[in-house]
Amino acid sequence: MKFLPMILPLFLIAGCVDMTAETSLVEENQLSFPAPPAAAAGLPVSVDQIATLDIANVVDELQTHGELHLVVSQNSLQGDISFLNHIELDLTSPGFPDLVLVDTDVSSSSTNNNFPLLVSGDQMLPMLAANPCGLYFTITGTIPTDGASLVSTLVLNVSEEVRSL
Amino acid sequence: MSMKKIFVAFSVASALSSPTAAFAREDSPDQLRLGPTFDLATPSGAAFGVGAELPFMHFLKWNVSATYLLSPGIKGGVLIDPIRFPVAPVLDLDIGYQSTFSIPGMNNSPSTSFSYEDVRAGLAFGRRDFVRLFVLGGETHLDGNASNLTGTFTLPAGVSVSNAHFSGWAPSVKLGISVLF
């Protein structure tokens, strides 16, 4: 019966759940920046555009199962960004102070259209879980005379840990 | 399963393990034994397969089974049954694969598939080299993917969700029988 002490620990751990699930939420927004006034044609100007990021119900539903972690793996702008000198992106949500996600200069020769965030995904999580959020884009540059159209892509890698004893 | 059915099953196993049973035979250590196996377990579902004891290693019961849990799967493993006694502790190790299935009755259900490794301990009843009933509990390590999650959440326009990957440990139980000839 020396075998029994070997199997007893297995009975003790039976009932433990320790699972991790990972998925990605991809949010795409079409951003249309209007043409500058004729007086400002050819001059650097700042224009803004707001998009909605409404994943509160998804985050809320996932949080009922376990502990959530969020990592932003991509924050990019598709389209011709050669006119850009500067970009700022803020996350806004009622009841929370605005969170500056991106505040960076853009070189005219830059081909990199991915803008790493200044904050972690977990810092964004309480805002995303509470309400629909606003993504407030402010771009500075010599806007083309017919305006600019860009596509914003935000990829949120969500991992969830479910543990119970 | 009712208590009465469980009692009948254990009585049959005990009768078959008796030296006076009609199926009594001489146990030879150099004999290869083969026979059918059946079990109900998590996460594999129902499994029907073939079991074997190799010569001089009758404390190891190898098995390969076809499984079914909303869709087909396969598993194989070994049951360590070291004590030749009508009631004995056993250790069970399984690995398997569950093919893709959807949740019945759910509109636009996500699909999932996974592989798993089970470690369970428990008790065996009956004659070790003939008919054995097993009652086992332990843990299973799952590793799988889930697709078609769009229907699981209410997503606003412009937001999509990719396939999910999951892995980790969960409880596992198994009730099985093996017959060796």
C-alpha cells in the first residue's frame, strides 16, 4: 500500500481549475479629416476627429469569468500619412480623466504607421469596462487640400485567467 | 446511474474475479492479453477501444480508444494497476484529441477543438487480468482553440474578435471497464 501516498495528492488537486484564454479584439475606424480653410492651405494646422470604442459589454462579460489582462499589440493608421507632423490620441470616458495614449512627432520620411501607446493596456481596462469610450485623434500637419482619409486600427490582446480551488 | 445498477455492476465484477467463476483460467505471466475497454470520462466523453497487457508487464494496461463528445475524437493511455487484488489503487495517464464541435441548441455557436492530457488516480474493482471496473478522479490539461466567437458577444460595428486559444488545468473523472482475454 505504499502506492497510496503517491495518489493522495492527485485527489487533493482534483477540483482545481487553472485556465488561461486569449483572444484579440480588433477595432477599425474610418477617420475623415476635412480640408483646411483656403487661408491655411499649405500651412501646418491641427485638426481632430473622434471615434467611439464601445467594448464595455464584452469586457464586462469576460470579467465575470476571471481576471482580465489587456495588451495593445497594434495601434496604427493606414493611409497616406506623409503630411503628418504630429499625432496625439486620447482615450476619454465619462467619470475618468483623459488618458493620453499617443503623443508623438512623425517624421515626413517615416514609413512606420504603428504608434506604440504611452500607457499599458491594463491602465485602459477600467475605462473600457465602464463605458463606451472616445478615441480622440488630433493630428498636426499640412492637410491635403481635399482632406485626408485614414483608417485607425487598434488590436487589443485580451487574456483571461480563470482559477478556483 | 442508480445505486442499484452500481451494485449490480460491482457484483458482476466480483463474481468474475472469483476463482470459482465459470471464466476462471490460469494466469500466465508471459501471456499477451487483449480485450475491449469502455469508459465515460471528462473531457473525452464516451470511449470505446482496445486494451492490452504485455507479457511480464501485467501491471500496465495500455489502451487506444475512439471517443465521442459532440464529435469524434481519439485517445490512448496507460493504466498503472500494480496490485493484484480485487480492490486496488490505480493511476491513469491518458492523452487525446477532440475534434471540432459546436454547442448544440445555440445559434451561431462557437466551435472548439482541443488536445488533452489526463492524470487520474482511483480504485479498481475486479480481477486485474480479466474484468476490472475503474473509478478515477484527477486533473486534465487542456490546450485548444475556439473559433466563430462573433456570435458569443454583442459587438458594435467596426469591432471583431479573433479566434481564442485556451490552455490550463481542470478537474477530470472517469468511470470505466476493461475486459482482457
